[in-house]
Amino acid sequence: MNLHAIRAIYRFEMARTFRTVTQSIASPVISTSLYFVVFGSAIGSRMGMVEGVGYGAFIIPGLVMMSLLNESISNASFGIYMPKWAGTIFELLSAPVSFVEVLLGYVGAAATKSVMLGVLILITARLFVPYEIQHPGWMVCFLLLTAVTFSLFGFIIGLWADDFQKLQVIPLMVMTPLTFLGGAFYSINMLPPAWQTAALFNPVMYLISGFRWSFYGVAEVHVAISISAISGFLLLCLVAVWWIFKTGWKLKV
């Protein structure tokens, strides 16, 4: 294992984040804070309880998960796309490093940034809405597992993308709608039976449900199903990345 290579990639990516703190950290935190103001304070005070939890507190896991998904994908996809765009990826491919070391550097940095953002949002939420975390260990587990999995997914998107526009297609056209329809702002149990069944085909719903369970002990589906869903997607992403580096798809063009 080439630890020097992993450290070099990781430190380079983290340095890029701290050079653009306003865009990378401050902007998502401020945007999420507006959700707390509008939905948590203004609307939440008139909504009452959802699944035995105040509405303002109920939406916190969904908002954290929404930011975590988008930032994980964006950070990882942009991190690997820039070497492709600049042509420096050939230096990386010719260096004595394996795809595992490349993956640990880029995905590790993206996941670290996403976890930092998630923690900051949780701290910011405390300024607007009181909440509790019944299962802090599981909360950290979901936070880390989601950050790593969707950083891997973003890494794949960065390899697939041919231009900057494609980097935004999946986060904007797929992930954001799935998050809004996955129970970020409401309980799936509030929907009509037919829509509840349709929601079970939304993979993001399982993430939000499991993450919310770690806070309040309430979930739309069993937490074991949520863990299985995210673990299965993690394995699928790992296989996809292995295949990309093995075949050179989108790497050597």
C-alpha cells in the first residue's frame, strides 16, 4: 500500500476545499439554514407533531441527508473530473499507484468533506430547533456509510462525465427529486397507500428512514433494511470502479 500516494491525493483535495471555504462549506450550510428558518420555524410551528416528533426536529435528518448526498457526489465527481479535463490523469495512471490507492485518496477526501458538512449542519440546526439523538452510534454509522457510498458514486460520475454539464445532471435531475420524494420533509406513512408502495422503490427513502431512526427511534422501514440497502449500493459502486480501472473505460480516451 503506497501511503505516500494516498496522503498526497488526500491532502491535495482537502487543500482545494479550504481554498474555497465559501463555496464548499459556507454556502451549503447557509442554504440548509434557510430550510430550517422556513420549514422548521415558520411552517413547523403550525404543523404540530409528525410520528410523535415536532415537525422542525422531524425534518433535520432529511435535510442533513439531502446535503450529504449532494455534496458527496459533487465533491468526488469534481475531484476526479478535473485531472481528466486538464489531462493530468495520465500522470496518475502512469504512476506506481493502484486503483485502490487512488480511490482511497479521492473518495476519502470527498467523504471527509461531506461528514464535516453534515456535522456543521447538525450544529447549526441546534440554533433553530431542539432535537435529540437516541442512537448516536448508529447516527455516525449512517453518516459515514452514506458519505463514503455516495462519494464513490460521485467518483463514478466524474469518470463518466465528458463535460462540466454532465457533472450536474445526476445531482440535479436525479438525486434532488429522489430526496424530496423520499420523505425528507414528511413521513411516508402520511401518503395514500398507493403512493406509500411507490415510495418503497425510492432508494433514498431507505437512507432517510434509517438516519431518522437513529435520531428519534421512528422509521418507515426497518433499520436493517436501510443498512442492507446502503451496503448493497456501496458494493455495487466498488464493483463498478474496479471494472472501470480494469478496462480503462473513460480513463484512456
